[in-house]
Amino acid sequence: MANELFDLTAKVAIVTGSTRGIGRAIAEGLARAGANVVISSRKADKCEEVANAIKAEGHEATAIACHIGKREDVEHLVSETRKRYGKIDILVCNAAVNPYYGPMSGLTDDAFTKVIDSNVRSNLWLCNLTIPDMAERKDGSVIIVSSIGGLKGSLNLGMYAISKAADFQLARNLAVEWGPKNIRVNCIAPGLVRTDFARALWENPEMLARAEAMTPLRRIGEPDDIAGAAVFLASRAGNWTTGQVIVIDGGVTIGPG
């Protein structure tokens, strides 16, 4: 029964930003559950490297490079996936940027635009390009990897937090719009995870010690800690879950550690 609930055999999944960190862990988790996985990031060689590693484990994967801030790249990602596999069942919007660290008073227009374009608009592009075909089959799952940053104020990551809060609402809106066609749209909101993207927040010993002390489980997350939730949301186990934000943060947001 458990295997059937989480079985993704013959499903096709696109995972953006999947050459490292959380995206790669999710792609590997989906592949191990049986899905055909499209590995995507800006660098084609890195995509090939991860796809080959997944295939070496005996699973199916293909590499399609994509800059999520460019609509033509996003359209190419979707069209090439359909050419390769014929359909898309699962969309994981994981790629994101954070070009600015500091107070909102210092935020430039260019940085604002880059964050919104990459972290929000690209997700909408991907959803609008993939969901209609899912709706025709009356089955599909969209997973947006957001952040607990979208749940609270921030001194230095305010713009990033705004984009992640916007992703929560994007998921809720799409869940309402497409729910009658059996499309589920959800967010995963990780806390601090040991990735290259968040390296500045955990590589400093003092910052790491502070983060661990504030976490009830007394450690920061690892990429694999996030993958299981994505498999749940993509599979039959998550068939009645939509419009939700699943927080995975070791307990940080429940209060003092």
C-alpha cells in the first residue's frame, strides 16, 4: 500500500534549478519513486552531469538547460519535455535568485525586477504553459519551492521574502482556479538548508551555531530533508492536498528552540 501511494512510475516531472541543493534532491527523489525527470538549470553541462548520475542509478532523466528569467528558455524547456516524453505530470518550480542582501531602503529597481521575474513571474510562466495540458487529463501536481522567509519580516532578505510570500499566494490562486480539473498546486517552505544558495548563512560558525540553537531539532536542514515532501505532493498520497504551504524547518517557526 505504501509503495502504491508514493509510486510515480511513468509520470513526467520538470524540476527547475535541479543541478544542486534542494532541486537536485527533489529530482533524485522523484526519479527513485519512478518518475521520468527533466533536469534543468542555466548550465547545460551541469544538467547533463546530474541527469547522467540519475541514469547511472537505473532511473530515467534528461537534461534541458533553461534560464528561468527568459520566456523563450521557459517555452523551450516545456516544448522539449513534451517532445521527449509526450506529457508533463509534475512541475517543480525550485529555481530562484537573491541578488540583494540588505535593508529595503537600499533595494534598486533592477534588483527588485530581477527577483520578481525569476522567483514569481517565471513560476507563473511555467504554470500557464503546463497546467492546461494537465487539466485535459484531469491530473497534475505543481510544487513551488518557497521559503519560511515568506512567513515573517526580514532585516536583510526582505525582497527575497516578498517574492516567497508571493509564491504562497500564486499557489493558492492556481489551486482555486484549477482545482475543478484535479490539479493540485502547493508550496514547500524550507527553513535554513545546507545548500550553496544559503552558504553565507551557514558557513559562518557563529551564524550556524545561532541557527541551530533556535531550531528545536538542533540542526539545519539537508537537501534530502525536503525531497520527501515533494514526492508526497506529486504522488497519489497527496491527492487531496492543494493550496497549502508545507513548512519544513526543523521547528524554527513554532517558537524558541
